[in-house]
Amino acid sequence: MTYLSNDPASFAEDALAGFCELHADTVRRVPGGAVRRTRPGQPKVAVLPGGGSGHYPAFYGIIGPGLADGAVSGNLFTSPSAQDACSVAMAADSGAGVVFGYGNYAGDVMNFGLATEQLRAKGIRAENVVVTDDIASAPPDRVADRRGIAGDFTVFKVMGAAAEEGMDLDEVVRVGRKANDATRTIGTAFAGCTFPGADAPLFTVPDGHMGLGLGIHGEPGLRDVPRPGARELAEDFVARLLAEKPAGARDRVAVLLNGLGSVKHEELFVLWADVSRLLRESGHTLVLPEVGEIVTSLDMAGVSLTVTWLDDELERLWTAPAWTPAFRRGSITTADAGATVEDVAVAGAPRFAEASAASKKLAASVLDGLRAVRTALREAESELGAIDAVAGDGDHGRGMVRGIDAAVAAAEAAWRAGAGAGDVLAAAGDEWAARAGGTSGVLWGAGLRAAGEAIGTQAGTIDARAAVDAFAGRITALGGAQPGDKTLVDALVPFQQRLRTGTWAQAARAAEEAARATAGLVPRKGRARPLAERSVGTPDPGAVSLALVARTVSEHLEEGT
Amino acid sequence: MTYLSNDPASFAEDALAGFCELHADTVRRVPGGAVRRTRPGQPKVAVLPGGGSGHYPAFYGIIGPGLADGAVSGNLFTSPSAQDACSVAMAADSGAGVVFGYGNYAGDVMNFGLATEQLRAKGIRAENVVVTDDIASAPPDRVADRRGIAGDFTVFKVMGAAAEEGMDLDEVVRVGRKANDATRTIGTAFAGCTFPGADAPLFTVPDGHMGLGLGIHGEPGLRDVPRPGARELAEDFVARLLAEKPAGARDRVAVLLNGLGSVKHEELFVLWADVSRLLRESGHTLVLPEVGEIVTSLDMAGVSLTVTWLDDELERLWTAPAWTPAFRRGSITTADAGATVEDVAVAGAPRFAEASAASKKLAASVLDGLRAVRTALREAESELGAIDAVAGDGDHGRGMVRGIDAAVAAAEAAWRAGAGAGDVLAAAGDEWAARAGGTSGVLWGAGLRAAGEAIGTQAGTIDARAAVDAFAGRITALGGAQPGDKTLVDALVPFQQRLRTGTWAQAARAAEEAARATAGLVPRKGRARPLAERSVGTPDPGAVSLALVARTVSEHLEEGT
């Protein structure tokens, strides 16, 4: 379990602060994460790994020459926001563009994707490399659905060395994707980790068993099996990885044997003796293998094995020197390092477009509507959490409340600053996305911003259908979910369709019926869901939230008339 | 707990083998531990940390330029044998002598002390630096009784840098002892570790509490207290260390914040934020602090804070570069590194003095006696374990059986090789010490060797009193225990005295009575005893073993007559 904290709610931030204090000579903290203290002497591509916290040394432990230029760091096991990613990227960019690297999780994909769009709109070149190394998370014919776990490290190491060599953005992305294509990981867990302040682990594994292929956030794996001896585990791991050797791959490999937290060094060395022997016996040459804690999950008891098949280019980049707090290889020249950067605030106060008097008046009604939604979500928080806990991690209600609280605060500030109705809603969306975390946070945030942009800052009334179309269009484009996937889209689409011909109240009732009907659906394949794979019989919490918000807005509109 | 092993009995050896395989380019395995792969270009002092396994990266993880020349590695939480220490020392010595560094535990003190004597007898200069940093293990007026914990690292780092600089043996010892005198550690544990194959932890801490000052093998600390928040723990740790600031110390400090195993990186960073602030607020300047896993205890949940007050010389040595598997600082020149050494067997077959026919005949009787003792100890193993478990770690019976098994095997080999009676017994003693581990192993081994030397290889009969005097003299000289300390000496001294005027049978009965009487004694202060401090009411297992052996030999002698 986690024993040491001050406030469990700020644990991830407190840890990042302590880390940045310890390494203040080489790393500086910025909103959303950390970047190198020194700026490059001439423009170089900024390699920016990121994801939720709780995986140290992933991701901020590998900031330094030859590896990452910065790291985007979310709350525990929760994607950072697009705003976090933009903040870190703007601090790290030296004019040659940025590339985000992250594991394939819905929240990360959306937030980093959104950040990429926002950075490009600001004139900063931005790209993404998504890691999909976990062979237990989807079969070989659906590689793109696989999660990213410890193979993150190899991919980021290769990209970091490429950027240090002076490769341009397209080249760094190319080698990063090549490294990902050549990387396979299999993991297992013996016992779950416990969050700060929690009194029970996030998941459990039956005594004497292990969860083969269990994800680093407790996502479902292959199956629970009796815990084998070290030699049998090594044989199983190596056989599974060799069965997925890429076509045409040669026999030189980078290898990571990774402890998740409570499986200790001596155990890893015992396992390594067999792993290395088996890999050699299969005709492979091991190139600078690493054994240790590389991508952890708090105190989870587990271990994973990663193999990357190397060509000449990947081997050169894998073996290149690097110097970071948690990973040091060879001797790296620092002659190119430019000036040291003192700590500076990155984020400024938002600016709003000049609004009409009518839109400013309308903004007050928008703000009242958001407050009504806040009241409703706060009242429903525990119920939403209970629904989510059946098949998920139970944090949906908390995330929605965190989002709406931040949204209302931002809307109030925007309203006081004289923003029009559309900007008040857009500002609310931005803060929702930044503070709520997770997949639903970015969807709600991006949806509200889109609706706000549709409303604009001049008109004195709202075209509800246009606003809802913008909201729904953004969410379906970002999330990629289809009706029937058991997501909030199952309530959103009926709502949107009913609104085309009916009133808001009728549409809200359609959303409620559709949300209840999600109880009969099976979640879309590949959708990351910890603890249980089946949630038939329980409605989707995201759909329930959407229906609740629709009804609350309906009541708010009726009061207003 | 420990999840991964092949054979729990060979876990420590398997881990060392896996480590040496992983780092075969820089480290080579030798009997008893590991040494650097490269030999120095010219003679330099060999710095050799050592102790029981289970504390990685202590001790073999810090072998490399600027730090250790090798490491002596015992079984889990068990002192290596003197033979292990000699083996590593002979492989590492380049002509300038060796210095062993280890924490202040009875078994380590005896085994390394014995190795030092044996090396000197072979013409190799050898010294010892004993670390006593744990302020919870004895009050300030008994610093020499304190245990060594994470402060080991700072002391060894300073010694490694000194040797790398070219200091001679006396100088390396001087700076090592100076570093120890300037180093203070306070630790705490939240939960105990579990040995490979065991189904219960070595110790437990009540829920919601922590064992303040608990030792890294579960030795008693100060007291169990409710578990505080990170900030309160930082305040308590810093206050306790500052209260022991050495007289005349300046305000520049090396700091280690050490995780014992299951307290993870993020928690350490949260704690570090407060620790570093408090140390700065007290006027101290932090010089290259380290936060991480430095001296672990398998998967124990615990943390310790170490402060070393630096003078100019210690600061120079602390900040000097080093390059090892687990600790890398700066960029170290390797121009001085000499030739790479291929793996070679260090130990050869023992050679025996030419023995008389009478002594060879007597040797068969000695061998039979040892076999009788083996039978008796095997039968008594679980009973001895149960007695030991009342106040100790319950491994006394197992250790005695491991010792006698190895002793009989060695005696048989010596007898087949034509050794005389004394050499058969001496060979048995050497293997007992090498294989049994722990304090009792080295005492029995050294005692039997001394008895063997008294018996010699010419006489056809044994002067029992002379042999027992040699046995007892060696044990009391090595162990330093006095009658009344509740050790095997409480049975040995009455046995020896009764034998002066009586028969072996009478002496054996005196030993049995004395062993039973140890139930009323309180253990000597400072004697490391996990789990419980009081053992009044239970006889000392070492004394019981001695009486059992005495009686068995008595029966063997009667059969022989």
C-alpha cells in the first residue's frame, strides 16, 4: 500500500514537486509536468513522454540529455489534460517541434491528440507516437488496440537519442514508430497497488495465483493462473514474446526486465538468469539489457519482460548515451547545452473576444445553467461512482464533480471579465478538461468548448440545436465511439436526434431512456476497463451523466421561461 | 512478500548469479561474492563492502570504478563466512591490501574479523571499517553498539573514492572511520518483508502504526507509534538526526533518503519535499543528496534518513565520480583500468599435512563422532528452531544442521584424502563456518578448527582437555561473550571446567544443567535479536546445542571403549 503522503488528493503533485526539488540542477517544474533545466544551444526536437503519475521513473525520471526533454504528468493513473501537454510543450519547444510519446490509453490519446491540434494552431509543430507493446491486451491482428506498458521506455529512449543526434521531427517520429513496431511486452501481477489514502488495493489476485497480462492500472489481462516458479515464468514469457517476433526481424534485441514496485531486485535477478539463458538459447544476442524498475505501478507486485528487435539504426539509438535522474548510460557530452532557464510561470490569464451586450447578458444565464449542473452532479456523485464501480474504477462521479467545479469557477471568472456567452462556456470547457482528468474529462471539456464556439460572443440567444451538434460532433470525433459501444454516445446520439424535431425536455427524456438501455450492452472491445470485463446489467455511467446533465439543463431552461 | 524464486534455499546465490550475468562486462562472480571485471593498472586498495543478501543495491550493486572493488555476499540477512570474505579479498587484492566495510552485526564482525586474521597470515594486508549509523539501536553513549544501516552507503562511497584517488590502506581506513563518525541514520518500518518460500512475514507492525527505529532485519527499534503523515515523519526524523549533530560539525551535509523496498519512489519524493525544506531551514546545505533504494530489505515497507556532516575531505570524496550498476555519478576516467580478468576458479582443493598411520586410524573415529553429532542435530533441528523462535529468528536448528552436514562431507573427503585426525576435524570446521552462516556457524567452525590443530596429525590419541581448551579459547576470543550473557558460552565454560577434573560424561551433564539454567538469564545488551527483546524463561539455543553435542560425543566415546 501507499504509506506516506500529506494530502492524498495532492499526492501526485507533491511527488513531482519533491522530485523537481531534488533534481533542481537539471530539471525544472512547469504547469503540467517538468522540462530540462537547460535549453538546447540550437533548435532540436523536444521528446515529451507523458501519462498518468504513479509509474516512476516513467515519465519525469527520464528527463535529461539523450532522453526526454520534458514529461507531461497527470494525476495518479489518470491522463494529463491537453492543457498540461500544451504547457509542457511550450516550455520545451526550441523551434524544431515537439513529439508526445505515450501508451495507448483512451484518455491519453484524446488529450495528447487535442494538445497536438492546439499547438499546431499556435504554430508549434507537434506529433504523437503511441506505444502499443502489451501483447496481452489484444491479439496480433488488432495491434493498434494494444496498451502501452514498459515498452514505453525503449521507444522513448530511441526517440530521445534520435532527437539528440539532430534528427528532424518527422525522423524522430519515424524511428519512434519503428521502435514501437519492433517492441513486445508481456507482464504479470501478483498483487494490486493501493492508492494514497485508500484502504483497499485497486485490484486483487487470488492467493497463490498471478494475473497473467494484467495491465499496469489493473486492466483485464489474459487469465488468472497458479503462480509458477521463476524458471517456468521465464519460459512462458519468452515463448510468448518469441511467438510474436516481427517478420524479418534479426536476432539482436534490447531487453527490459521490469519490476512493477514490490517485486524486488533480487527476485528480478533470479528471473533474469533464466530469461537471459532462454533468449540466448533461441539465438538472440542481448544488447545492453536493463533489469530494474523502469515503468512501475506504485507498489504493485508484478513483473514484465520487453523485447525490442533491433536493426542497425535502432541499435545505434538504443545504445547511445543518456544522462537522466533514473537512467544513465555512457558518457554524454554537454557542450551543446545552452543557457540555464530559471523558473518562470508558463500560463497567463485567458483573454476573451469583445462581446455584445446581449451576449454578456446571455452569459449570466449560461453561468446559472452550469451552477445548476454542478448542484445536480454533486448530489449524484456517489450514485455515479457506484454505477462505475461495477465495471470500472469507480471514479466517474468524482471526475465529473471535479470537472464541473473547475468549469463553474472558470465560467465565473470569465463572466466577471466580461466574456460573452460562448466564451464563458468555452472557458468552462477548458478548465473541465484540465482538471477532471481521464477520458470523460477531455470529452466534456472539448464538447463544451465546441458548443461555446457555436454560440459565439455576439448573439443574444442560443441556437440549441447548433450548439448540441457542435458538442456531439466534437465528442464523437475525439472519442471515436459508436452507438452500441456502451459509452456516453449511446445517450448523446438519441438526445441530439430527438432535439432535431422536439423540445429540449423531450430530448432529455430520450437521453434518459437511452442511458437506461445501455445496461443491456457489452462494452466495446479494447475499451480499457479495470477490474471486470463484463458489465452487462449496469448502465454506462457516462451515458447516465449525460442524461442527468440534459435533464438539469431542461429544468434550468423551463425556470428561465 | 517474495514471489519469484526457483529454490528458496538457493535464492541469494541465484540472485547473485543473475546479477553477475547481467553485468558480466564489469563484474565477475567469485566464490563468496563478486569483484570488478578489470584489475587496476597499478596496485590500489580494494574496498570490499559485505554482509547478508537481500539489501540490493547493497552490496554487490555498487561494484565499480570510484566505489567498491568487490562485495562479499552472504545468504539472506546472514553474514557471509570468513571463507567467503577471504575468497573475495584474494580475488580483489592488487597488492595494496583490502579493507572490509560492513554494518555492526555480531556475525559480520566475527566473520570479517576472522578473515582479516587469515588474510594477514597469508601476507595480505587487511583492515575493517565497521558502520554504526543507526541512532535507534543504542544511545549516544554507546555508539559502538549501534547497528549499521543505510549509512553503509555513504561510508563505502567515501572509501571507494579515497582508494580511487590512490590513498593507501591506512588512509582509506581513516576516512572510512571519519565518515562513519559523521553519519547518523534514523529509520522506520510500516510492514515486514517475507523470505522466499515463507508464508508469513519476518515481523509485523500493527495496522496504522510504524515501528520507529526498527532494524533492517527486524531487530527491535524504539517503539511502535501511530503512523504519521509525511510532514510529521520528516519533522521527527530531522529533529532526531539534528539532535545528534557531531560536535564541531559544519553545515554541509550528504543526505540519503532510502526506501526499504515497498515504499515507492513517489512516496519518497513527497517525503523529500519536507525533509529537504527542514534541513535547509536548520541552516544546512545539501550536497548531492540521494533519494531512492540504497539499502533495502527485500520488500520491507520502510524508509530511512541518513545525514553525513562533511568536512572538505569528506565532501571531495562524497562528490567524486563513480560508475557502478546501481549508482552512477559524474564521468569517471577509466584510463587507469588494467586488463580484463576472465572467470577463474578461486578455491582449490585443500591440501593436508602428511599424517601418521595412528592419526589416520584416529581420523576414522573422529569422522564417526561427527556423523553421530549429525544424526543428533538432525533429530533436534525442529526443537532447536522452536527454542530459537521465542526470542530469535528461529533458524538456529537449520543453521546447525547445515553446518554439521557440510562438516561431515568435508571430513569424509579429508579422510578419503588420507588426512590425519586433526586435519579431518579442521577441514570439518572450515566447511561448517563456510556453509552454516550466522554467528554460531563461524564460532563452531573456528572452534573445531582450533581443536583439530590441537589434535594434530601425528598422535594416535586425543588429549580431550587440550582439544576442548583450544575449542573454547577460540570461541570466547572470537565471540567476546562472557558467562551470564545467555550464549553458548554459558554451557561451554562449565563443560570445560568440569572436564578438568572429571570425565567427558560428567562434563556433558554439567553442560546440560548449565544450558537449562540459561532460561533464567537475560541476553547481553546489544546482542542483535529480532522480534522480541526478552527471552527470560527459554534456554539459549546455542547453549542447548552445545550440551547436545557434548552428550552425543560422550555416547560416541562410550561406544568406542
